[in-house]
Amino acid sequence: MVPSPSIRPYRREDRPALDDICIRTAHNGRDSRPLYRDPGVLPAIFAAPYVHLESELAFVLDDGRGRAVGYILGTADTERFARDFRAVWLPLVADRYPEPSGPPGTRDEEMARLLHHPERMSVPGLADYPAHLHIDLLPDRQGLGHGRELMRTLLEALDDRGVPAVHLVMVKANEPARAFYDRMGFHEIEVRIDDSVVCLGRSTRDRDRL
């Protein structure tokens, strides 16, 4: 009998799998390993701090054998998360990924600069969307409805906590991801971050429309 994938809460032993998923999907949905000297900087920014600081809002797609093959991670309060990132998370990883002393010259240095500036998450104009999220699935798990179920799970958890809306920031070049978020009911938020990215948001309610 073939095991069926299912969504469940994150467990501590999932951490290596989450790091791997993040690395293998970080380049506009594709594998980032050919582009970085140490691609571990990517989950140090976009995955690990979420399960370290707010694991109750971390859910994984289990392949039916106990292995995580996708995840959705989030925070209910972006402003608080940015403060905790600096105070609690950054000291744990700063030595491995030091901030470049000058303008970043490589992709690794660009990511290290992001790591050392968590205040970038505090974007004026997002007060109505206090939560934010990251979602990633291994390529062979995409297009099967798992992303929709992961999204529904996190939105329900946020709504249960009284969080009215959530946002995310994505690279404009990742067109498949944008199509997915459009199907999930996200809309563009008129805030200025960077010319290469766009900010999207939606209510945590109306999950029946997913």
C-alpha cells in the first residue's frame, strides 16, 4: 500500500528536511545550490528562524513515511518577529554568515546582508496585514493540491489567533509562484520595497474560496 501524504505540525526532527526544501526551491522555485558557495544562508533567513521562533505556525507536508517534502511557515506579528529575529535568532548564525563590510559582491554576500537586517521586514503600509508567510514544496509535490491545503492550514491557524490578514513578498520573476498566489486569493499591495519584488496579501478568512 502506497503511503499517502498528509499535512501535520512541524516537529524538531524535520529541521534538516526544511533546510533542504528551502535550498532546492530558493532560486525562483528552482535549486539554488549551483549559485551559492554556502546555500545554507538561505534557510538561515527564510526557514529556520520561523521554526525556532514560532514553531506553532509551522506545518509540513509529510510524504507518508515521516519525511517533510513541503512546508508553510509564518509569524502572526511581523514587527515582533523582526525584533526577535535580531535579538534571539541572529546571534545564533551571525558568525557563520558575517555581514559584508562593503557592497555585496556575490549572491552569498547579498543574502548575508539580508540576514543581518531583519528590520527590512517592517514595511510601512502593511499594518493591516500583520502576519507573513513562506511556502515551499519540492518540485515533484507541486501541482497536486498540497500547496492549497498547506495555505488553508496556516490561514486557519492565524484566524484562530485573531490575525485578520497575511502578506508575503515574492520575486517578480517567479511567475509560477505568482499564478499560485493569485489562485489562492492574494492581491497586490501597493507598497514600495524593491523593484525586483512584489508584496501580496489576503484575509485569513474566506478559506472556502481556496
